[in-house]
Amino acid sequence: MQLYGISSNDPAMMTEKDNRLLFTSLYVAVFSTMLGIGIVVPLLPKFAETLGASGFGIGMIFSSFALSRAITMPFFGRYSDVFGRRRFIITGLFLYAIFSLLYIPAGSVLELSVIRFLQGVASAMVFPIAMAYIGDIAPPGMEGRYLGTFTSSLHLGMGFGPFIGGFVTDIADMEMAFICMAALTGVALITSFLFLPDYRGKQIVQTSLFHLLIHPGLRMPILYQMMNAFANGTFMVFLPVIAAHVGNLSPGETGLVISLSVLSTAFLQKVCGGLADRFNKYLLIATGCITVAIALALVPGFEGLSSYLIFALLMGIGGGISLPAMYALVAITGREVGQGAAMGTINMVMSLGMIISPMVCGLFMDQIGISSVFFVSATIVLITTPVFLSKVPLFTSRNR
């Protein structure tokens, strides 16, 4: 099939214009899909309660999405290196749109959990493979700029989605929010169908998942993703709890705090991606970790909206500094093991972390109190920082 505007299906033969068109179409696709996710995620707990869900049931609904992604992402990523990327993304977007409409007739917690699980499978065919596309076209030495700019699509979609979801639900109803999610995914599907070329990644010997997990080039990104999962799990799951009971924030104010953090990360991605290409990537990751640890440790003492907005900015800045550097390291390793395999593995780790971290932090909350959750997460982030600093020549020479 001849694609509109794309002159070659081989990334090595694609022109700068081809690269821009590919980048833009993927950006629109991921942004549209993430906007759809952002629209409904804040509404799911309320929807689940109308179906009689307990606290455990709500947790099961959210965890099923992350669980299916964790199981399937590394396999879809590796297969896209062999069979081509386009078919996976188009199939994933089509299935995601269909599953979005199935929320409307869902009549039980089990049905909703199954739908979320299937949507997780569909999304696993889109996001890591889209990132593998970008890794394919990123010139050596510009991985940070390309991946940083691209990942802003995820954060922008998740940042604006809750506002749109609340607005749609207020003027219409929750069913219309689900229809919007399906419609936005449909936009992404059309964009991908028209403009995405189909090519395989660099032909390499397939690496097992175990060897990917212990690969020297992925060890630091994997450590970062596990740490980042604890930080983000604490932020997304437990911030609304402490903000309401300790910080005296309204639900609307809590939503503003979350959106500010996500959007500030998005707006920093391109700039900090360029920094990742110019400066030591491990130093940037460590700097971001320290910023996030400080933010988490300060939360229990905060009260009022202004204090929480400071926290949101610190969290957003920390992620904005560190994420492009981490993904640049993954893209560099992807040239050896396959971009799909590398991106699938690293996103699998994040999903696993997002399953584990709320449960671990929930235990601390039950036994010690809500404030302990933030101290524990801050400690986990902080104790990983020296590992990243050990890869910085300045600190290595000092240790010697």
C-alpha cells in the first residue's frame, strides 16, 4: 500500500520530511489515545461504585489494565521487530476503540475488570511500539530530543483528559465520556492507517525476555522504572487521600494539582530531551530523582492549595528532567536488541511497578498512616540515586 506522503518504508531511506510526517502522525495517535484514557480514568471509581464495587473491586479494575500490559508488552514489542510495527498499532487502536464502547453496557465489576484487561492488551500493541518507531528514526546523539519530544504526547493527553472528561460528564453523562474515548481512538486509528509506513526494526538475533531484563544497557532504565513506579503510584493513588484528609483540598483542587504535575512534565520533555543529548544522562536521572524525593518527603507537612501546587511543580520537574534521559538510554540499547523489544521490556517493568507499589504503600498506610506512604516512597527514590551517580564520571573520580 502506498502511504500518503511517505516515500519509503525503510527508515534508513526515509527523508527528513518522511520522518516529520511519521513523527507527527504517531504523536497525534498517542496524544488522542491518551486523551481518551485521561477522560475516563477519573470517572472509573464512581462508575465502579454504581456497579456495587468495594475498595478491593475498584483496585482490581485498575490493576487489571496494568496487569495485561505487563504480560503482553514485551512480546508485542519483540514481535514488532520481526513482523513489522504498523499492523500492531492499527490492530491495537481498532481493538481499543471497540473495547471503549463496551463500558456502556457493562453491568458488573467482573465485566468492567475484563474490559479493562482487554484494553490493556490493546494499548500494549500501541504505546511501546510507537516509541520503538521513534527509536528507529532517532539519529545517533539525538535520542533524548526525539524521545523526549514524543513522550510529551502521553503527558499532555493525560493532563488535559480529566478536565475534558469532567466537562463532558457535566453537560451530558458518563456514557458520552466513553463514546468520546472511542471517538478519539478512532481519530488515532485513521491517522495511523493513512500515514504510518510498515517496516521491521533492524534485523537482529532475538533476545529472550530474561536476557533483556539483565542486559547491561537496560539495567539502569529498569531500576529507574521500578523507582518511578513507586513515586507515581504514591502520587496517583494516595495523593487524593492525603490531600483530602490532611491538606484540606477539595476534589477539584486535587485534580488541578495532578494535572499541573503531569502537564509540567510534558512541557519539559523537549527541552530536557535536548539536555540529555548534551550532558551525562545519568546525572540528569539522578537530579530528577532527588527532586522527586524532596517533593514526596514534603507532602505530609503541606496544607492548602498553594503548598500542593509547589509539590506538583517539583514532581513534574523531576519527571521532566529524568524521563527523556532514561528513554534515550533505552533507545541506544534498542539499536542492539531491537527497539520494540527494548521499549516493550521497559514499559512492562513500569506496569509491574504500578501493580506492586499501591499494594506495598497501602500496607504502610494501614499499619502506620497515610504520611508514611510518602516517606517510604521518598526513601526508595533517594536510595536509588547513588546508583545513577556512580555512572557519572565526576562522582566516580571523586570516589576513587
